[in-house]
Amino acid sequence: MFCNMGHKNFIQRRVEFVLPEHEEAFRVMEKAAMKAGGVLEPPRQSKKFRLMCVVFGWARAKRIKGLAWKLGLLVKRNVDRAFSGVIGPNRK
């Protein structure tokens, strides 16, 4: 039983990566979860993401979320690069 619920939980955590672009992959995941003894639930999202889904639709909101994450990483990396020369260990 625990093994099957582990499989279901593993599948559940990956649902948001395939929806809504890959409906056929979702159907396969849904069948596998049923075999494992569970039912897939809709992915839980933040209030901001749900608002973006209402305004832009699920696919565009998902794309915006990914782009915002990439932009955040880019900004952090560039700030680190900018200050590494100023506050770095080689400064005398």
C-alpha cells in the first residue's frame, strides 16, 4: 500500500509540469495513479498564479511564471558578479 501511495504522490508532484500542454501525457499519468490506488488532484498554486490564470489563461500564466523565475536567477547572478569584484576576497 505505501509503495503504491508513493507512486501516486510521485505522479501528483509532476502533474503541473505536463498540464495543460500535454493532455495525452496527463491521461497516462492519471491511469497510473488510478492503478496505484489514488486519484490525482488539481495542482495547488499560489493566489498570484491563480489570478494570472484568470487574466491570461493557464498556459500563458505558466509561461510567465517560468520566465519570472529565470529572470530572478539572471538578476541574482548578475548582482553577484557585479559585487564580487567590489567586495571580493582579493580586494586590498
